[in-house]
Amino acid sequence: MAKDIYVGEVSHNEEIQVDHFLMRIKLPVCFAEPLPGQFVMIRIAGLQDPFLSRPVSIYSFARSRTNCTIELLYRVVGKGTQILAGLIKRSQVEICGPLGGGYTIAPSRKNIIFIAGGIGVAPLSLLAQYLCKTACHDAEAMTFYLGAKTADAVVGLDGLGKYCYRIVVCTDDGSLGEKSLVTKAFQRDIKNYPPAESAIYACGPRPMLRSLSKMLTKKYFCQVSLEERMACGVGACIGCAVAIKEEDDKTVYKRVCADGPVFDLQKVIWE
Ligand code: FES
């Protein structure tokens, strides 16, 4: 279960929206290329408190001859992320990863649909970028539904235009885009996405994913990335276990960090 830990250097750490930060980190060139959906555990180099290690999805990745660069999007929600937000250029961080498994690429679907709530945009942006470069050449449309409570919490919108044919922004108060839950906007359009021709990828808060599970029949290919609290991030503490339905309808518990964070939507037990 032990994983390699890399020391990285912060080259950029900026508040891009209220309480939402974009951090860019330079890592050794041997850092493995992440699959879309994978995450890292990050903490400040030399800090001994294990509880201040935080899981963050990888938002972008690039490799040059001399180093690798990852970008992380994160929201300040507690002590650990508050400390991250205070890091200045050239601060050192410890990165464990890439961790977990990535999204499965569904072969040749006409419609690729992404549904993100809040900071859930991060892994889906990496996936959109990946699909554009690789498997998705025959997709006629990549549509991105991006939801947040208010305009202040919409992040990652700028980069999406390069990859997605259509972007639907929704906010709870209508301060940006449609005044709607992102799942409602998707539901309105669902007739345009026949199950056999569509692949759906989602990441966001649990209530958003739960309501998606009620809208989609088992015929749909839909994978979701779960945002659970994590302590170790490498499968050792069982602190991130979620109930999953197996093929024979038996319930088993899976670790989001090691067995996920990506699961088939219909296999997750949402109650
Ligand atoms: Fe420890 Fe997942 S966080 S097992």
C-alpha cells in the first residue's frame, strides 16, 4: 500500500474565485502521467501532522524534458486547505500519487456528456482534454453541464471552450447562466442522448449524483467520481468506504481512494 511520495515546488497558487484556488506544482520528470479521474494526496513538505494531508483531483498535467507540472483546483473548506491556500511561490509540497483509478473510456459514443457540480469540474476537465486528444475523435458532440451555487463558485469555465462543443452553466441563484440545478438542465436535454449513443461522466456533491442516479436507467453508461473525506488516501484506513452493489445484488464496501474514486453510477448505493 506504500506509494511513492514526490517533493514538488509550487510555481503558482492563486485564488481564482472566492475560496477557490488554482495551484500549479513542478514535480520530478519521473512522476507518472495521471489518468483522468485520478487524484493526489498533498501536504506541506516536512509537516508531520498526517491529518493535514488532503486529497485533490488532478486538473491538468504536462510533461517537459526536465519536469512534470500538475495543476490542482481546490476549495478552502478546513484547516488543511487553508494552509494550502497560504503557500507562496517556491514552497515545497509532498505529493503522493497519482492515486485511485480513472474514468473508463466508453468506445465510440456519439455524445459525450460531462456533469460537474462545483469543484467537480477538475477531473472532468482533464477527461475532456484527454478525450479530445485520444479516443473521442468520432464524437459529434461533447457537452459540459457545469453547476454551482452562485457565479462566485463557478470555476474552470475558461478552459472548457477548447474541448467542448456546448457548455451549459447553471447556478442556484441565476447569477451566471441558467437559474437551475445542473441535473435539471441535463434532464431537460436527456431526450437528445439515447443510451446506446451516449457516455455520461459526472463529479460533484453526493445529492447531485444521487439525483442523477434517479434520472438514468441502467441502459446508460454513466461513471461518477466520488468526493469522500479521506485520511490515508492509499487504502489503509478504510475511512472512505462506500456501499456498492455487486452484480448479484450483494452489498460490499469499497474504498473510494483505492477502489475508486470512479464508480459506475448504478452500482453506488446512494441512501
Ligand atoms: Fe484510508 Fe481510503 S482514505 S482507506
